[in-house]
Amino acid sequence: MKLLFIPVSVVGGLVSGFLAKKLFEQAWGVVDDEEPPKPEHRQVPFAKIAAAAALEGAIFKGTRAVIDHKSRQAFANATGTWPGEERPDEE
């Protein structure tokens, strides 16, 4: 049954990437009027590049986690089987 979740996961990854990109563009628009800096831009302060990368990473990771969890919930509701672990391992 978990094998059937793979296509759902792939679609979820594509959707989360698209959504995260749009969210990052909107969030960066609040921070700065210019486009987000990239590491290959020469005349940009290091702090601005680091801030853009951290914001982008947080948005992408958070969006992916939410979409992944919700798609697993939908899959479990449809099939009765949770595609993954029930809870984290104890330390």
C-alpha cells in the first residue's frame, strides 16, 4: 500500500515547490524592493545573501513539511493506511 503513496508524494513535492517559490517571492518583497540576491551576484553584502538563503530555506522546508503531512493524512483517510511511521523513535 505504501508503494501507492509514491505518486502522491511526487505530486506533493511539485506542488510544495511551486507554492514555496511564490511564498518566498512575496516574503522577500516585504524585506527588499530588489530581487532576492544569489551567491553569484558580486556586489551584494554577504549578510543579505545569507538572509535570503535562510528565509528561502525556511519557507521551502516548512511548506514541504506541511504539504507532505497533509498528503499523508489524505492518503490515510482514503486507504486506511498511514504511509510512514506512526511517531518518532524514542531517544
